[in-house]
Amino acid sequence: MGMDMKEKIRDFHQARWDEPVIFELSAPGERGILVPEGGPLVEAAGREALEELPAEMRRATPPALPEMGQMRVLKHFLRLSQENLGADFNIDIGQGTCTMKYSPKVNDRLAGSPKVADLHPLQDESTLQGALEIMYRTEQLLKSISGLDRFCLHPGGGSQALSGIAAIIRAWVDDHGLRDKKDEIITTIFSHPSNPAVAKLRGFKVITIYPDPVTGRPDFEAFKAAVSDRTAALMITNPEDIGLYNDRIREFTDLVHAHGGICSYDQANANGILGVTRAKEAGFDLCFFNIHKTFSSPHGCGGPGCGVIGAAEHLAPYLPVPLVGFCEESGKYFLDYDVPKTIGKMKDFYGVLPAVVRAYAWIMNLGAEGLLEVARVATLNNNYVFQKILKMKGAGAPPYAKGEHRMEQVRYSFQKLKEETGLGIADVQNRIFDYAGHIWTSHEPFIVPEPFTIEPTESYSKDELDEYLAVLERIVEEAYTDPEILRHAPHRSVIHHVDHDYLEDPKRCAITWRMYRKRFDGYFQPKDA
């Protein structure tokens, strides 16, 4: 039976190989390729190089790498690939806040070109002019999109970019002799958790503003009470992770500036405001974008990621090095280490070039009008899904801003479903795997009960949105009419049942093969074991 085009429900069944990890498949002495012996000269050179290393950096024994023939390696990874879902396989709008979108394959071809992929970071600048030009031009585009004055393209993702921003704030505070006077950073409960985390890491006290119970936006009266001469910075996401844009944001930034503080804009949620509003006009001194996600590169494991830090002119001297410069006299691009108050390097070499290439191609292909259309369609898609989900039995949105449209995403709640059936978001998540789908709960804080966050980007057609919604409706119907099918789900997926508690308990999980082996062999026993 094919897909029922009326019900839009696919007859899906995932391949399940029960594939062992590659270390367990290892056979001593088996080889994928026989490398010619180096001979006396190569061996002597190798010993000489090894002797240059400090003794504590030399291995006592060779690394315990898996030993396998080529055919077995190929089969192993092909089997794993059949056990995956991904952006090119399924409708993944349920990956809320992650801005999952179609990455044009021509952009992947450009990023995978030998002219990009085969570059070595230690090449002389004279041989990297094309790569440096793309980086330089991407910075100019980001300056136009944000209104800020300089960008660093180094960070490997949003959290690392925020870490760099917190380091800039700390350096600015210390540089002005204000460490004992400006020791607080203000954020909001629905800004990304990385904001308070990096503020804490840099030694600041964190003040968190909760939403106004009526509007759902950050409570301005509470914010006014929190801002003082001790305020070093505001670190805020807008729109926040509930899909509401704070239209009073300029009042927030003006108040912080009036007390001598810095304003940092977390723009991971930028997909619904491209070409609509900019960091500069909102009063921000610093910002970051995810070059992956928002600007075409796949998110997370499909990456690699790339976060970029933008700074207004007065904070540009603190950016990480090197930046990319251009000499008009010679017509050459160069790595600029002449950044007088830099916080130093954040990442080896100068960032993730393939992600930058994809972003440059994506922006250049769309142009200014295209970026604005991205925001329009993403917001339209989100509000279409929003109205449909609110009509589903057992589903709802946070109890504020009723009747208002949202931006690019919404954090919903299955609390009513839980109360009426005993089944919550974890059960829905397990069951949606059986329909080749995915639904994300939400990152902390879990102040919305039984949360799930959905962000449909501009990539998805109405037919695909309807297909995803049909699956969600079917699962909700099952929760009321056949609850056992959810309790024991998934039935047609690679995994038998998702147990998040296992991954969150350090006594029960091992995140590396080395840790697994230590526990298996009894060398490592967790506390209280």
C-alpha cells in the first residue's frame, strides 16, 4: 500500500540492523589498506620528530583503533545510515529553535569543491586569496544584515559565539576598571540557556526576567527594577523561544545604555526577522548569528556549525583574532591580528570555511528581497501550524498573548493531553518515530508543562506541513482511543523506547568508548555504585 494522499499518513518502517559499535566489530590484524613500509630514512625521521615531544605527550602504547577490512567498514556505515532520519528524509519541523531547512545542493557542491575542501589551514595567505575573499565578503553581508561594524567568523556554533561575547563583556568591564562595580548580567527566562551559562562562566551574577503574564514578553517593570549601575550587560534572545517578538526592545536597550551597560543580541532565532529588523536599530552593541541553520548549513550533526560574532565600532577592538582584512593598495586579503584589545583566539585557525561558503552562496542567491521573503514565508508557515495545533485535542500554547500571532516558532504544551490520558510529550515523541517524524520537547527551562517546540521554516510547502500535522493529529487520536500503542512505542523504528533519564544520569551512561570500556572492565566505578 502506498501513502494515503487523503489522510497524508505514510506506511513507514525503519530499517533496524542492531548494529554494534565499530570497536566491537574490530578483528585484530584485519586491515582496510596496506600502507607501504617507510624504510630506514622515514623511520629515523619519525623517531627524531617523536623525541621532540615532551615525554608526557608520548603514548606508552599505540591507540586502540578498530581493525577492519574495507568492505566491512562500508557495510557498517551504510547500515547506520539506514537507521537515521534527517532533513533530506523526513519533515523535521518539530526540531524547534533549530531552524531546520533545506540546504541547496549546489551550495553543498561549492563547499565540497577541492578548492575549499582541500585547503590546508597552514597554507600561506598568498595561496588562500579566494577563501579569504569569501570570508571578507560574507562579513560585509552580515554587516548589512545586522547594522554592526565588524564580524569574527571563528566560533563553531552559537554557544561558542555567546562565550566569546561574554568574554568581550568581561574584557570591556575590566578594561574600564569596573570589575567591582559592574558585576551583573540580565537575561530572560525564554532566552537561550547559553546566555546565563556563559555569563556565569565569566564571573557575573545573573538576573533573570520572567514574562509579563498578559503579554508574554519580558516584564518591563521587573526589568526596570533589575537594571542599575551594577548592570554590565543585557544578553537577550528576541524573538524568544516561545515565538513572541519583544516590540519594546529599544526601551530595554536604552535603559541598559543609560546605566552604562552593554547590550548583546542572541540572534539564533533570526529566521523570521531577516530583512525586517536589525540589531543596530534595536540598540545592540554585540550580536551573533548561526551561520549554520539560519544561513543554509545543516544543523548539528549535519554541520559542522559556525557562529559569528558582530560588534559595534566601540567593541570591535575586543573581537577574537584573526579577523579578515583587505589591503586596497596591494589588492590582497590577509589575516588581521592587529586587534588591540582582542580576547584572543576562540578556535584553531580561522573558523569553519565550508559553512561560510554555504552561507555566502545562500545570501548571494537570495539577495535582500529574498532574505525578506524567507522571513515572510517562515512566519506564515509558523502561524498556519500554530492555528492548526491549537485546534488539536489536548494541545495548547503557553497561557499568555492569547489571540496574537507568533514569529518563527511556538513552544506548545501537551499538559491537557497528559491530564486526560496520562500520556505526555515523551509518549508522543516515541510514537512519532513510527511515522518517520520527529518532535522536540524543548530545552530548559521546563516552565511550560509537557512542552514541545515547533519551528516550520520557509523550506516546507503547505502539503508537507499538512502531512506533519496529520501525523500529529493521528497520534493525539491514538492517545485517547488506543493509549497502549503510545505506551509501548516506537514499534517500527530503530530503537525500542527512548529513555532520556538514562542519558541524564552519569551513573548509568557512558558518552565515550573509553569510558564504556573502563566501566565494563571494572576500572572505573561511579560514586555510590
